[in-house]
Amino acid sequence: MGQPATKTTEIGLKPGVVTGKDYQTLVAAAKAGGYALPAVNVASTNTVNAVMEAAAKNNADVIVQLSNGGAQFYAGQGLADGFQAKVLGAVSAARHVHLLAEHYGICVVLHTDHANKKLIPWVEALLDHGEAFYRETGKPLFSSHMLDLSEESIEFNLSECARILERMSRMGMSLEIELGVTGGEEDGVGSDVDESADNSRLYTQPEDVLRAYETLAHIGDFSVAASFGNVHGVYKPGNVRLRPEILKNSQTLVQKRHSSAANPLNLVFHGGSGSEKEKITEAVGYGVFKMNIDTDTQFAFSKAIGDFVEANPKAFKYQLDPVDGTPFKKYYDPRKYLRLAELGVVERMGEAFEDLGSKGRSLVRK
């Protein structure tokens, strides 16, 4: 990234979940410093804790986010009411992070990912809980939510985003919107890449970004997941053609129309797993402060378990060795392999902090 991995000392924030002005400070510092924060999809206490551990180890701040499916899994897929599970799982995970982030000594942005039209009620239910938490503590439960209405008309997209942002802004929350379509599928949102299809919708038009800015900027804080060819998942080389210059053009258009400072938009990079490192660097230079990571951390988590099972196959078939009676409890104890899975995520996150230039850049006041 061309930035030294040194501790930022000009600004000091308290460790824990950041919201409101502190969230805006974190975003502004990332953009000014030329780095971005990894936003990691989580689905369990193991993945949440691994992400926070990785941030602490790398002296970096981080974004913890849940999709609706991840939230449902967090609550337990045995709950009969799936919608309730999606709500309560997200609330439970958020409270878990509020309780522990301070003790990890890091700043955490709490976020929910990809909510399309059918999931607007999920976001509104989370805001019900957020407002109750705000009355109780003086801060919202989440730092931000996302509305992904990119498959709808831009009129519907922006009008719904404006309506939801009005409610969120009263608590100092930020809204992430999506313009253009990020390829691939994640927890039922989107569709897989079709190599033969016309993927022109994978590239956001700067004029649409300007329209979003003019609709939302006076309401509250927001960020834009502008599509520049990015795709969820990992695909073979050549299938995904990233064009970060689209982000630059969007920033330039808004800056000229509104005589603002450089990079007035807070931009988000979806589909970051497997992306070319030079394209990541270029995108961050155009005002990307957040890059989503899911596929790569899922693989890191699962590979560690797979390697352990492969190295100790009998322990996952027998409680006692059928030959000599040796007990295998120390191998099949879930804490053993789940801890290795956590460490797999920690290692992969170290690479992400390096790639995004955020290692050693935590704003936590020591």
C-alpha cells in the first residue's frame, strides 16, 4: 500500500464497538491514511473471536459483519422460526461483540451484510432492537446496516435507502447501499457468474453514484458498494475483470459537482476474496475503506479442520484405538480442532491486514 505499518497516534479511540462520530473518525482515518479495513462475515462465536483475535494480533481495527444466513446459523438452525432466528442471531452476535471487543483492545465496526428487498423486514426488526439498545446504553446495537437493492430500479433503491437512513441517522448509524450488481451469490442474494452472459451490470455508472449522493448525503452517513466487476467467491483467472477506475470516475464526478474535497464518497469493495492484490491497492487509493472477505476465511477455517482430521483419522471413527485401546478424546474434543480452525482464520486475516495496509494502524488509544 506504500504506507508504513506503524501505530496511528494522532487520533485515539476507546476500544470496543465504534458507532456515530467514532465510526466516522475510523472511516476518515482509513481514507486519509490510504488503507482499508477487512470486513469479515461471521457465523459463530468461533469465527467472531478469531476475527477479533486477528485484529488484536495485528494491532488493527476490523469490521465484523453478519449476513442473514450467518445470523440464522449463529442463533441455531434448530429454531423453528427462521426469520426470528435471523433477527435473534444477529442481536446475540452483536451483544457478544459489545461484551468482548473492549477486552481484545481493538475498535470493531458491527455491520450486517446484503439485505435485498425481501430482507428489508429483517433490517427493520434489527432497528427495533437497536433502538431499544440505544435507549438502554446511548449507542446503537450495530454501527451500520446494508441494504442491497441493486436488483431493483434505482428509484426504489434510493427511496428505500433514504427511508431507512432517516431512521438510522437518529441513532448515529451509517447505511451501506449497493449500486450495480456484485456478481456471484452469497446466502441467497445474487446469482452465480455466467461466463457467457453480458455482465455490463457488474459496472456501476458514476451518474448513479452522483444521484445517490444527492439523495442521501443530507440525511445521514452512508457508504456505497459500487460494482466495478467484483464477484463473490473465487473464480478461475480471467473470469473476473476488475475496473477500479470506475471508482475514481465516481469520486471525480461527485467532487466536481459539489466542489468537495478529494474522494468525498466512502466506498466499499464487495467480493474481495481472491482478488488481485494490485487491484485491491488501486481500489483503496480511490477511497475504498472496507473490503469484504468471506470465501477465503471460510476456506481457512475449514482447511485447518480438514488437515487435522486427515492427520488423525482414527480419532474421528473410534473413541478408543481398536488395536491398543488408546483413548482419542484429546483429538475429538471439539475445542481441539475448532481452535485450530480459529488459528487458520487468524493467519489468513494477517494476510488481509497486510494487503489492505491496515496492519499496525489501530486507532485505539493505549
